[in-house]
Amino acid sequence: MKKFQLLLVDIQNDFHDDGSLPVEGAKENAKTVIETIIKPYMQQIDGITVSLDTHEIVDIAHKWFWIADDTMNDKYTSNFPNNPPQPKHPPNFSQIHFFNTDAHIEIDNNSIKTGEKVFFGTCTGYDLKEQLSKEGYKVPSSSLTTEIDQDELKRYNGIKDEEEYHFYWKPADAGLRKYCEKYFIELQKNTNEISSDSRSKSHERISTNISSKVSEKLSHIIWPDHCLQGSHGQCVYKEYHDTLIKWSEMNQKDVYYVLKGSNPLCEMYSAIRAEVSVDGDVTTFPNISLLKYFFNTTNRPAMLGLVVAGQAITHTVRYTVHDILKYWLAAEEEADREKKKFNAQLQSWKWSDDFVNSTNGGAGLGDSGATSEGRGSNIYRDTAENAIELLDPLDENFIFNGHLYLLQDACGYVQPRSRKKAAAIRKDTDEWINKIKKIDGVEVIECKELASLLNQ
């Protein structure tokens, strides 16, 4: 029977039932993986790696990082005279874009002047009403007769659940303004969406082009507080955790846990790298060491490959798979260089018992390179971007030299309450799945199909 490496992405309480950011079907997904893959094939799983999403309260993707931009009060009132009151912080699931314009533009009657720099957010009525309620906003009574109260009541009652509303935001810490501008420019640089509606012409005139396209990178999203460091929500879902302990006991191996997202100044969907790296923080750089471990351990006889499951396929699983494919060649070339270097060292030394013992017979590099130290060092090497040409996995010239199996029925979809947004995310994710199915060495299958492959 074949063996395999198992990567479980963000299998944490907050992404399951009763969590702060539950994923549709997460409980059923976990049961499928545990009962169909892990328990029946305990001895065929060569290693298990688990990524753990980890955040602070004041995180760039949490509401507390942002406050209403009071410098735009006059513009807000004049551009959106019938808009509801602006909350103190962005509602959950808000999308924030940074405009750095080189020409005057009009978007939904919102005027942005030449050279003006603003963080412009959109949210749905569902989430806006919830945020106003959390902040203690009291809906005026219909019995009140003052003109101000009646106007306020009219504005609040005008909120429609599926409609989008616009607000201006700024970092709560004014000292981070320049950083955030640079961060958003880098984030939005990876997108090239032109809206299909009547606003597309004005969008073309934005130098750093705003984007809500989800096929390349999602726009910056404000998420409910989740996976807070040290909280119950950050912990591994109990059914998974109990099963992983049994695997460790049976195989005398530890599960390897990889923290992701711990830097509050950047979003990190992928378990491999942050959306935009932060200078000086290697945890946000591409984790070539982890990929090198996957390459070395799966590039052996009787190994099926790397199997990926977890939550959620719309976000963290998706971008983890994307980056595994993108940086795989970098890991392969680095592993090959280290192996050649090690073999060269062997030739330059005289064989002795002391030397053989000190290198453990060369098993650490020559065989699998699968030492726990190699997995955990998380050091970014120049190999990734300077020594090779990185291609997008969806590029027609892309070649993947590994064997990756994505368990589609083990990964749920994030479901915003807005039906329109939920449908758009699902559609785009399904399109992405259909594209990666065409890559040689990548299989998108169900758990029962993997079981049949392991029995061959």
C-alpha cells in the first residue's frame, strides 16, 4: 500500500460550528476526513502537518484596526446624503480598497479628486445593521417628532440587506497610515479587474486599480475576530485533535504545527506565505523549508504524494494550494543543491566512524531531508524569486513536478450572509478548481477516491 503526506489547513474551532467564522459543512467535512482517510490509513500516513491561523485583536483584517475617517466627513455627507450613519469601525465582511488617483473620478456619485488618497470600504446592509447594533446605536422611535429624529429613522429604515453601502476608513494608529497605503498598493497590484458595469471606464483611470476580483486575490476583507492567540477558537477542532493524537501514538511521530497570520500587519490566507510580506519578518516570507520537506518526503518510491484538506476552499486552502504549486520548483531546486553539496562534502572527507556517526549516515539529506528542524526553520532563500522564474499555476506554461491531491469534499465554502457575494465567491472558486484540475500532477478528488488509490 502507498504512503502519503497529509496537510490539514486551519482545522480550528473558529471555522467549525459555533466558531466566530464557521465554514459551511465544516463538521461534516472533518468527519469525512477522519473516518475515510485518517483512521483507516493510520500507518500509511507518513507525516501530518497542520496550519494554525493565529491573530491578535488589533489585526489589519479585524475591525479594531480601522476607524471612521473623520477627515472625510463633509465628503461623506455630500456624496451619500441618504446613507445610513457611519459606524465607528468597519462591519464584518467589509471590503476595503485604497484609492491613489492620478485623475478625478466618479464612482457611485462619490467624487475622488486628483491625487487624493483614501481607504474606501463597502459593506452590505446585513453587516452594517449588525455593527451599528454592536456599537450601541439606538434606532429613533417613530413617535418622535423632531426633524432630526425623523431623518435618522428614515436613513436607518432605508438600509436594505443586500444593498452595498460605502464608507471612508483610516488606520486607528495614525503612524501606520503610510504603511497601509504601501500595503494596499502591493496587494492591489496583484489584481487587474475591470468592472463589467458602467463604472468600468472610471476604474481604468485609477493608477493602482481597485479590485474586487476573487480569481487572483480577494480584496482586503474585514473578518469577524477569529483564531485569537490563546483562545479556544484557535485550538484544533476536538474530533481532529483526538484522532491526531492516536496517529502520533501509533506511529511514534509528532504532528507538525505551522503558525500563520500571526503578524497583525498583513493578511495571510496561505499556509506558505503572507499576501504581502512584512520587511524583517521571515514568517511572512515564502516557507521554502516546509515545501522542501514536502518535496523530499513525497519524492520517494511507494509515496502517493501530498494530500491537502481543511478549511476553507474559498480562501485558505485555495491560496495554500496555489502557493505550493507556485513555489514547488524553488523547493525542489534548493533540495537538489543541498543534496549535491552534501555529496560533495562526502567526497572531500575520508570515511571514518566518527564522520558517519556525526552525519547519521547521510540520511538527513540524502534520503528524505525530513528532519523536524528542516520543516520548522521557515527560512526564505533567494532561490524562490531570484534564481528561478516563478510562474502563476494558472499560466498555460506552468509545469508542476510533484503529486498533489486536493480533497474537495473535505473543504467547505465561506458563506457571507449576502447571497450575491456568496454566489460570486462560490462561482469563482469552482472556476479555479476546474483550472487546476488541468495541471499535470494535480488531482481534485473526493476522500473515497483517495482511499481507492491507496489500496492499489
